[in-house]
Amino acid sequence: MINAVTLVGRLTKDIELRYTGNGTAVANFTLAVNRPFKTKSGEQEADFINCQVWRKQAENAANYLSKGSQAGVTGRIQTRSYDNNEGKRIFVTEVVADQVAFLEPKGSGSGQSSPPQTEQGQPVDINDDDLPF
């Protein structure tokens, strides 16, 4: 059986970092992932996907990502349920991340990052043949 997810999107708000009773870090965030098509009116739609990451990766994500940051997530889909204060059963579907990749330099979460430059400030010309993947 396979339960694998890979996402690339932008954080909709700052990451919420908490610690369990035994001190294990857990971070929750929502990733906005554009759909691969536009509506008839030409608008880009997105899905807002709840994600969770644990331990050291949770602390790193909370320290280095913020609202608007672009991130890559690999993990699995998990469903769970609980009873709320009114006794109603609530179902939750989320991605539990195995890895969170920081896809922009810290502080450039607006998505307006400048192209890579040499030490002399000249733009670097990178094409697909230069990439290792």
C-alpha cells in the first residue's frame, strides 16, 4: 500500500509550534498549493492543506519559515477524529510531513526573490542542465 504526498506551496500564516507533555516539538501550518489550471475567468485557485511536522524539523520549520514562505513537503495523509465540546464528532485530514524543504532564503517569503548572483553581484545564468535533479 502507498500513502505518499509531495507538495510545494506557500504558508498562509506563521507556523504554530507547541510541545507535547513529554517535550516533543510539533508544528502545524497550512500550505496554499496552486491548482494546475485556471478558472474560466482566468483566476488561479489554490487548495489550503493542513500540515503537521514533528521533533527537530518542527523547530527548524518554525524558526526559518513564516507567512508567505515557499516550502516543499513530503509525507503522508493522516485522518483522525475527536469529539468537540458540544459532543459532535469532528474529522480532520492532514499531511504529516517527513520532510520540510525551505525553498527560499530566509526573509524572502513574499515570493519576490531575486535571481542568484555571483560575489560581484552579476546574475547567474542557470538552466535545467545545471540542476542535479
